[in-house]
Amino acid sequence: MVQASHARQVEFQYSHAHDQTQPVRKIKRVYKKTNSHKTTLLKIGLATFVYAILVVYLCIKVSTMGYEIVRLEKDIDKLHAANYMLEFKIAEQISLDKVEMIATTQLGMCKPDTNKCITVAARKPEPVNLASKTTASEVKADNNTKIGEKTLHKLYSNLMLLAEKK
């Protein structure tokens, strides 16, 4: 009997154990905890880094432009100095003393003698009566001589003014 009771017990334990072993299944769920603050901080940090690099780039660009401006101002000053030097050389070359020296030494001109000044009285041109001329060639020849006389008259009068001023 012992065995029967033991078998009963095993059977009893088995049925009881069988009921207990059918467990209620627990579902394990894995949740990923995302730290939204972490990603936000990462994005803000990246944006700040890009902004800092942009600010440094712009500062470098401004400083190099400042150096460029200073260099260009120095170039402008050099060009102004060269321009003044050229203007001085031009004024020196066209001065009356320089022109007189070149005329006397290189071109063989001589200064007028003050003792040999001749004064010439200028005459007024006589009016021409075109009605008395008979042919066109005579009128044309007479006009040419009058034009030549006018030119000579102006030349003599200007020479006389220059002689009086010296």
C-alpha cells in the first residue's frame, strides 16, 4: 500500500504540478529609452559649432580685407607721388628757360640784339573797290595779296609788342 499511496501521491502531485507548470506567460517587452534631451543637446551643439566656424571665417575675411585696404591705400599714395613727379618733370621740360636753352643750343637760334630793334609803323589796309576790276583772276590775285598783307601785319604788330616788353 505504501506503493499505491505513493503512486497516488505522484499522480496527485503530478496533476497538481501540471496545473502549476502551465504558467501564465509573461511577455517581456523591451523598451528603448530615448533621451530626447540628449538629441536636442546634440543638435544645439552642432549648430553652435557651425555658427562659431562661420563667425571665425567672417572675422578672418574682414581682417584680410582690412589689410587689403591698407595695401591699396599705400598703392594710391605711391601713384599720387608718381603723378606729382611726372607733372613736375613736364613743367620742367616746357618751362620757357628750358625751351630757350634748347632753341639756342640744339636748333641754332640766336637771341635778338637789343640795339637792332626796328620799329615798323603799321598801315591800315586800303578798301578795295571790286567794281573797278574787270576779270576774276585779277580780283583773286588782289585778294590773295590782301590776305598775305593782313597776316604780315598781324605778325609785325605782335613782334613789335614783344620787342617793347623786353
